[in-house]
Amino acid sequence: MAGAAPDDIEEEPSKQRGWRPTNPLFQLPNLIVTPHAAYYSEEAVRTVRTIAAEEAVRVLTGRPARFPVNELKVGSRPSRGG
């Protein structure tokens, strides 16, 4: 039997006060949904922290980020203040 196991759903229930499980996906017998924490392990937390620290060092020492959230065009600068 096929199934699915998404790491949370579009409406992210944990972020909504008074949320109720009305999503029709919850009626499926072959679905497992985790509360946006399927990655969690001590090793994963350590890895995420290491990558974040390494990226900060890269950017602060003038090198490009390996994992940018927003791609910048060559020669452009991020806006300040927003």
C-alpha cells in the first residue's frame, strides 16, 4: 500500500490558535503528518547549528554563502531596512 508522510501541512496547525483538524488529508488511512519536526535528532540539531555558524563565517569574511535564501545578482547589494 502506498502512503505519504509530509513534515507538516500547508496551514501549519501549531502556528494557529484554535486550529481544528478539518483538512481532508487527515481522513486518509495511509497518511502520517508530523508537526514540522520530522528531522529532529541530536545529530540533526548539531548539524544545523554547524552549517549556520559556517555560513555566518563565510559571509562575514567576504565569501558567498553556500546556501543563500535569496539569490542576489552579480554586483547587487541587499537592501537595508526593508
